[in-house]
Amino acid sequence: MQIREITDKDNKTMEQIIKRSLESFGLNIPGTAYFDPQLGSLAQFYKQQTNAKYWVVVNEQDEVFGGVGIAPFGLKTEICELQKLYITPETQGMGLSRILMKVALDFAKEHYTYCYLETLNKLQTANLLYTKLGFQQLDKPLDGSEHNAMDAWYIKELP
């Protein structure tokens, strides 16, 4: 497996991975990434933003098995958001989320002071990973949050 930046040809696959993952948890509802307008064009969305990138994890045949993004959070220049961390069910438990997050956080450290993320308490494995990687849970979302269905919010100071 290797990590590379997303390209246009990966858009459809990542959209399917994200939608299937959310559907598997009953989260194909408004207020989640499921209805984000840029979901079908992630490569273009991240390229048009400053200090933003999206990475995918691929196998030797260049098949996509998941991805993660970093983008500015609202108008706060010192805060980025870890976005759309999803991997396929068959590759869960292999440490790919941790590897993707390391790549994303290494990039974030170059451009930001803090990294923010939003998730749901019922996604226990994800929450455990965020805590292990030094994210601190918040009592409420940061102002400017767009995903109102989320009920868990984290922030990490970037060294």
C-alpha cells in the first residue's frame, strides 16, 4: 500500500467509499459528509483551496482503499480541519487510518497551529484513534462548523 495525492480518476471511488461507509452506520443523513456538494469532485475541491490536500491509499494496482483531507477551517488561518477520513471495510484494522492521519498531520504542521475534526461518538474506533494521536475532545463544535449531525469534536495543537 502507498499514499499519494488524489487525482480526478479517484473521485468516483472515494465518493463511493465515503457514501458506503456512512450508509453502513445509518449516517446517510443531512448534516454529514454524505450530502457535501464537493463529494464527487474531491480532487478539484482540494486543489482550489490554499494549504489543502487530499490523499488516497492505493495498492500496487493503484486501486483506492481510502483517503483523508486537510483544509482550512472557516476563516481561521491558524486552524485546519481533518476531513473525510474513510477506508474500505476490507482494509479496516490494517492501520491505514493511522498512516493516512500521519501524512495529513505532517502536512498540517507546515501550515497551521491547530487541527480540528468532527465525528460521532458512535464511531468508537475512530474516536479511540483520535485520542491516541493526541486530539483533545471539545464540549461543542467550533464556530463555523458545517456538519450539524456530528456530536463529537476534537482539536490538536500541532507541534
